[in-house]
Amino acid sequence: MKLQGKRALITGGSSGIGFAIAEAILAKGAEVAITGRRLDVLAEAARRLRQGGRRVESIAADVSTETGRETTLKLALEKLGGLDVLVNNAGGVRAGRLEDATEAEIRTMIEVDLVAPILLTRAALPALRASKDGLVVNVTSGIALVAAPFYATYAGVKGGLAKFGESLRRELKGEGVHVMTVYPGATDTPMMRSSRAGPELGFTREPANAVAAAVIEGMEQDAFEVIRGGEARAKMIALNREDPAALDKRFLDLKPALAEAVRDHSAL
């Protein structure tokens, strides 16, 4: 895909990976609409993105709600005059032991990380088809490829989003809409601030702009997926497929320290 002149809607675009993707796609000559729930953060993000005279629209909405999705798509289409790229980036996490998570926290992850992108994509498909060069980008997580303990629900919904994208890519093949799935590793974003897991536990954080650069490259190459984490992640993925018991043992050794490090990891 050539990004020059494309019209992109990025959910959760006011911070973290979403903001970095917005910066990167604007630099390629695209027009962007970002969404966010916090008006002050959204306004500041839009101000920063508009520097240099770039076309940036901001939409205050919660895409986990029906009203928020309707508002998001309606305003994006009105302000941009159509839609070529949808980036489903908004997400939330609550780590820790499953029995310590409340039902409300579990349902929030399901709604924000899985239901919202499915329903927003469904609503956006007519506009993406009309583009004749449409693209859906689903930002999942490396945990969708190698599930870590204490992230059971998060792994479930991100894994679900990944398979949703794979199925939809095949469903839309030949219809002018491509689907790409992104698997970030640990990234230095506001979502990770409450996590104390570091490199010693396998959570080596990279800058959000590095993830965004890889996403843009994937868009331009019509890639099926973008997997972050380098050789170490690739080895874990292979081990998880070939000898999952060995990976279970590795996680068993890390469990006490990991449980403590992610006990308070929450961004919902």
C-alpha cells in the first residue's frame, strides 16, 4: 500500500503505540483521525500531531460502547471524506492471577480488546471496500503467540483478535481490503507503567516509535503480520510449538518473581 494521501482512523491514538503509528503514517503523507477517551490527553496529542500543518482530526469516544463506535466512524468519515485504513489499537489489560480479577475487569478486556475491534471493523467495511485499497490493522500482543502466566484473559482476547484478523483476511481476499496483524512485545507505553516486569523476566521494552516503524513497513509491503521481539521472540515461538513443556518449565522457574512484578499491572 502506498500511504501518501490515504485516510486513516486510529483507535487509542492519543498515546503509546497508537500515537506513534499516527506520527509515522502522517510522515508518509496520510491524513489521520485519532480516537481516545480522555479529552485532555486527546487534545494534546492532536496538537502535537498537527505540528507542521499536518491533517489530524480527533474524536473523543469510547470504542468499547455502541455509541462510541457509531460516533467514531460517523465523524471519521465526515472529517476525512472516506476511509482507507482502520487501525484497531485501543486496548486494556489487567494482569495477575485469574481468580484475583473481577468479573468487571475480565468483561472490560473482552469488550475493549476483542468485541470493539470486531464490531468497528464490521461497521467500517463498506467504506474500506469503497476505497478499493483498504487496510485493517489489528494491534494484538506477543502474548497472543506465546501466552505468559498471569495474563490468561488478555492472552485469550488478543489471541482471539489475531485469529479474527487471519480469518477476515481470507474472507476479504480479492475484494480490495487487506488485513494485517501486529504482535508487539513489551513496549514503553503508558499501558506498561504499572508493570514491574523487566528484562530479567523476559519483558525488554522497546520504544513505541520502533513498533510504529515496523507497522508502517508492514503496511507498505502488504505484510500479513508484524512480530516484534527479534530473535529471542522467534525462538520462544518455535519452542512453544515444538516443545511447549520446556517453555512451561521456564515459566515455572519465573513464576514467583513474575507474579509479584505484574500483580498491579492494570490499564483499563
